[in-house]
Amino acid sequence: MRDRPALRSGLALAAAGSIAFSGKAIIVKLAYRHGVDAVTLIMYRMLFALPLFVGLAWWAGRGKPALTRRDLRAVVGLGFCGYYLASFLDFAGLQLISASLERLILYLNPTLVLAMGVLLHRQRAAPRQLLALAVSYAGVLLVFGHEVQLSGPHTVLGAALVFGSAVAYAVYLVFSGKEVGRLGALRLTGWATAVACGFCIAQFLIVRPLSAALVAPEVIALSLVNATLCTFAPVVMVMMAIERVGATLTAQTGMIGPVSTIAMGVLVLGEPMNAWIVAGTVLVLTGIWLLARAR
């Protein structure tokens, strides 16, 4: 049985990490108000995050064997898919949809991991798992349909981009299992994210002139907050929470994420709060809870 101080600190870390990570969408939406585009914004986020994740990878790899060629190939592939592609699609989608809908779509990630297990490894989905999927997607479709009526057809493209982000990160989760066992979660996360930072910076240098880096001071400040408090800090806090209370309790506590995003969207961004969003959020959270129970 876990001692109470470890339980309390673990749950607090899991909640804080979930809320901090959820704040990413709010920071991004605030930055877009200053006329910056997705390529430039994600470049600044990753530029500021790069030294932090390199330091994390170095610290987690102390006293361990150097990365082999196989390890390097895995790190590059996982970094491209799980952090570069997923981040870029998410940032691009946030230009077109609300932070609330974005968070609900991303929260479908466990259902995508289950679907990939069925498709790639021919696993069988139990009836309770299928019910969980149906409930979760019904919630997202409820909010999506309401937002299409309010914001227009560009919501379809935005939702598709964010869903693509969720798929990319699900691919990362499915194929990172063996590498986590070989390298450790923190070391793999550090190097994979550092690789993604390189991809994002290179993308900016290829598709944008250097003059595009001249942005409003507010964009720099928001990107710094995004890189530290909404990107690096949540990774560390969630890993520390897993050490204290385990992955299951950490994941269950993470259900506070969509709720916190909606609350921050209303309070900070002035996004609407109505019965459709509440009902959709309840359905998504219920579906993910059912899926966790079914497992």
C-alpha cells in the first residue's frame, strides 16, 4: 500500500502536469492573436525547449551505454512522428478550431492506440471497449457539430489536422514500447523531443525567410512559457507522478486536462461555454473512463 505523502504528492504532480500541458492550447491561441503563423510559432517553442530536453536526455543517460545506430534510428523516427508531426499538425489545427474541441480530440488518443492494436497486432476489442469508443467519439462529434454551425466549414479542416496529430502521437506510443524498455522513458523522451526540435527549426529555415523570425515581443514571451511550463515541465511532472502512484492513477488523474482546457478557454480566451460543450466533454471523459475499466 502506498504511503499517504507519496500518494498526495503523486496525485498533485499528475494533476499539475495535466493542467500545465493543457495550457499549451491556450498559449498558442493567445500567440495567434499577434499575427504569427504555425511554422514560426512552433519553431520558437522548440528552440526554447531544445536545451531543456537535451539536458534531460543527458541526465537520464548518465552511466548508461551510448546510443547504438539502432537506437538512433528509433529515436529519429519516433521524434519525427510523435513530437514533430504531432506538434505541427496540432498547432496548424489550433488556427481553425477552439481550444476546447482541440483538447477533446487529442484526448481520444487511448482509443486510437486500441484501434492500432486491433489493426496491427490483430488484437480483439471486447464489447465494453467498443462501447467506450462509441461514447468517446459521440462526445467529440457533438462538440464538433456544434462548432461547425457556429464557425463554419474551416472547422472541418482544423479538426482533421488535430485528429491527425492524435494519430501521429498514437503511432509514437504504439512503437515506443520496446525503446522505453531499452533506453528508459526520460532518456527516450529527451532525445526524441530534441530530434523534433531540430525538425521544427529546420522546417522554419527551409520554408520561411529569416525575417519571419521578427515577431511581436508577446510571441517570444508566450513561446518561452509554452516551452517551459507547458512542454518540458509537464513531462517531468508526469514521470515523477508515475514513479509515485503508477501509470494507472496518473492517467486517471490526467482526465482533469480537458476540463482545465475548457475552463481556461472560457476565462482567458473568452470561448463560449454551453450545454453542447459540457455534454460532449462528459461523454468523452466517460468513454475514456470506460476504456480504462475495460482494460
